[in-house]
Amino acid sequence: MSPGFGGFRRRSADAKQKIVCSHPLPRVFAVDLNDGDSERFQDSRFAGFSWYVLFTTMLVSLSALNIGWSIGMANISKPVIAQLHPTSILSSSSNEFPSRLKFSENAWSISVGVLSVGGLIGALVSNVIADTIGRRNTLVINNGFFLAGSVLMGTSTTALHFTLGRFVMGVGCGVASGVATVYVGEISPVRWRGFYGAFFQCSMVFGILVAQLASIYITTGLQWRIVVALPGVFSIVQIALLPLRVESPSYLIKARHVTEARHSLLKLRSGYDVSSEWQESLASLDSGEPGIRTSFVEPPCSASPTRPAQQPVENNSSDATMKNGLPAQNLSKISGSSSTASMQTRAASESGLGANIGVWQMLCGRTRDDLRHLVICCTVLMSLQQLSGISVTLFGGSDLSLAIFDPESPLSAPWACIVVCFTALPATLLCMLWVDKLGRRPMLLGSLGGMTICSVLISIGLFLGPSSMVMASVFLCYFLFNMGVGSIPWFLMAEYVPAYALGPTTVLCCSINWVLSLGLGLVVPVFEDTIPQWLFVIFGGITFVGFFFVMLFVPETMDRTVADVVAKHAGPMHVVIKCRRKTMIKKRSSGINGSLVSMQSNK
């Protein structure tokens, strides 16, 4: 039996048969130059752990570290930076760099919340920039916002000056949240997407933790300026090292840099046969608009009416040469040479690989694949990150954390927040290790279900008065948050949506996340002055609804390609439990039939 287009098959040592594909790809997609036998390479869709992808993900996660630093810095450092003053925020001290800036209460609240305003703006423009200059280059250039924000805050002399720096920093946070997750999702192998994708949340909580520790210990004189300027150091590291990593193959294909995309994919999947993944990348970028064709990246050895299909290659040495560079007649069709420029331009104009997909177009189901169900799932899960309430309560700059821990000892609340952050680190690490083994749905259900119980316990404790039960419930709630709903939605978008619609989906989800962060930052202080005990009742009700939403509607993506998920769950909102039950029945029936056939053959 011959494999399908781009397929592969192991060849045993004793039976050296030739593999004949109906549309064979050149063996340029077999990586090792020292081994011409490409059939011994495994399919890259089942690639294992890669140090190259890991180091690239760690460099990208420096942007998440800056986001966490910006969030955590403002929570504890208020007494150090702000000198409450009823006068205008434009007033400054006679010193060139005053030890404390004059803020009113409202001005400080605006300074904290303006980060979310900048994040919203950055998230809205992130897709346009990333589709224009690439994911990697966008992250590199985005460090300019982090550097500018760090300099503005570190040299601020007035509250307005400081607030402007927070806004610029927020723009960088918004761009990073929209691009970093897409980039990591596009370079990660299927079986390790959860592990690499959870790095974003892990780096974010680590940034919050280190920023809060620094805010406590660096408290004298002008040392707080060092705390607000440190994100610039992380940005310089990313500017220096990230350009050395490859660009996303999906972006390069979409931009019609096909040769660079081929080399990028070979670098990311060293030691694997990437032919099938290459074809899936082409298919996922096809937006399905009228007249779409992908002929400008057609495999060079496909059969045509005027040319028969390429015969199997028998010379291994020639294969090894092709791995480093295709023959001229084939390379011109894959990468596009000067002699075929007019043909490639004409094919590109008819191709849907560059077609722009709008958010409204997706929500109305007017794309090649009806993505309404999957996009709504991504949006709801990203919204639950903020609506669960635990993050804005602890790190939103409000005083509710004082009421939770010990209102009579305000100094204990910052240390309690730091201890909570320590619990977040092992939670994200457990998510990285378990999400590709247990699955996304079980992790999300356990996270939301546990948070519901913890929210109820916190509410009961606040009615009875601060106690150890309240503190333990807060620690456990934030632990469960980071082990599930805090980490998984960031990379689940790249597992639900094809590449042609991933940009608009990311913009929608990240924008909603920043809007809810800003809204809750304004609403929570109002509730904490009136009914703080009931606030966690509301949060518990939201996570309770989220638990049943995940149970009924959120599909599992573990060890599944995006094409498989879309093929199974395209269309309007539907219950996925029925789909899972049908799949289990089919597996059981196929297993029973297989056992019956084996019994008959034995007889």
C-alpha cells in the first residue's frame, strides 16, 4: 500500500522496496545530509522534544517576562513611588529626580489602569504588524516599546511622565501577547505544543514574582527607578539573540518566501521528514476564497498531462545533493526564480494564501471552514482568565488583598501576594508537564471546578472574618488558576484555528482579555468599598458556569492537528460530549471487529 501525498513509510532492513507516491515530494524534506535514505525518517508531525525550539521559546518568553514585570511592579511599589498629593499630577519636586512622585488617588489608579489601555491598542495592531514584517521581527521591534517605557518611567519627574511610560509599556505588552503565542504555536510540534505554549504563562508569573520581590527590597531613595527600568535589560537580551532564530514557516509561506520557509521548517524539525507537515501548512493557509489555488508552491514532482510523475529515486548520493539544494528545474517551482517571476505573480494573485480574514467574517461563519464554534471557545476561555477574578484581586492595584489577608497589618499583604506567586510557579510547571499527557479538557475542568470551590470558601471566610482558611483558599485558587485556565488559553488558539484565521482570532481574544482587565480594574475597587464579601461569590458563579461550558463545548486537542480539530468541530455551537461518545464507540467497535478477525484467522 502506497502512502498518500507527502506520506512516509519505514523500510525494513530485509525488504528494501521502493516507495511510489501518487504525488511524491522531492527528498529535500529529509534532513540528514549524511544519510540519503529519507524513508528512515519519521514524520515531523510526530516530532519529539527539540532543544532548538525550547531555546527559541525561552527567548520569546522574555516578552511575557516583561508583561509580568509591568503587572507586578505596580501592586507593591505604590508606597515607594507615589507620594499622595491632592495637587495636579504635573507638579514635581525641586529635585531633578525626586525620590517619590506626587500622585493623587485617582492619578495612581489611572497610572495602573493605563497599562491595559496600551495593551488593548497593542493587541489590536499586533496582527497587522506580524503579517507585514513577520512574527520574529515584530517581537524584536516590539522591544522598542519596552525600552521606551522603561526609560520614561525610570527618568520620570511627574506623575504624568510616569503614566506615559506605563502606557508605552502597555502597548508593548499588547503586541507581545498577540504575537508571542502565535509564533510559539507555529514553530512547536504537535505533541509538544502544550509544553512550549505554557512557557508564556510561566514567564509571566515569574516576572510578577521577581518584580514584587524587587519592589519590597529596593525601597530607598531612587532605587525604585531601577525596578521600573529593568524590563529594558530583558529587551536588550531579546534584541541581541532572537534574530538568530528562524522565522515562523507559516508566515514565510504566507509571504511567499517559500525557500526560506522550507529551510526554517527543516531547522525546526531537524532529523524528521517534514513533507506531510509542509502540505498541512499550505492547506491551513488557504483561506478558501473564490479562485484560490496553491499552484505557486506545487510540489515539483507532481504529475501533469504533459509530464509523467517523477520516478522513484534510486541514487542515494543524488538524494543527499537534493537535500542541500534542489535541481534547477525543481527549485524554480518551489522557491520561484527570476525566469518564473511572472508566472509566480499571476499564481499569487489567484491564491488565497494572502487573503485577509476579518473577525466579523469568522463570527458569521463566512470562511472556508466554519470556525464559529472554535473561535467562541477561544474567546470564552480567554475571558475566563480575567472574569475568574483572582488575578485582578491580587495584582490589579486594589486594596482588596488587604481585606483578604490581614486588614490590621497592611505589611503582611505584600508578603502574602509574594507567597501566592511562589505557588504559581510550580502550578505552571505542572501544567507544562501534564497538559500533553492528561489533555486540555481535564486540566481546564479541574482548574475551574477547584476555583469555584475556593471562591465559595473565600466568601465564607470573608463573612466570618480573615482566617487561615481564607489564605489557604486564595493560595489554592491561584495555584489552580495557573495550572489550567491561566495557562492553556494562550496556546489553545493555535490548536483550534487554521493559520489563515489565527491572526484575527488572536486579536479578538487578546483584545477582550485587555478590555476585561481594564474593566475589572475599575469595578473591583467599587465593590471592595461596598460588598467585598460578595465579590468572590460572583467570581465563583462565573467559574461554575465556565466549568460547564468547558464540559459541554470545549474540544480536546491533545495529539491532534489543527486540520483534524477543524474537520470535526467546524460549524455553529454544538455539544462536544456527543462527538467524544461517538468516537469512543467507533474505537470500541473497531477493536471488537479487529479481535474477531484475528480470532477467525487463527481458526
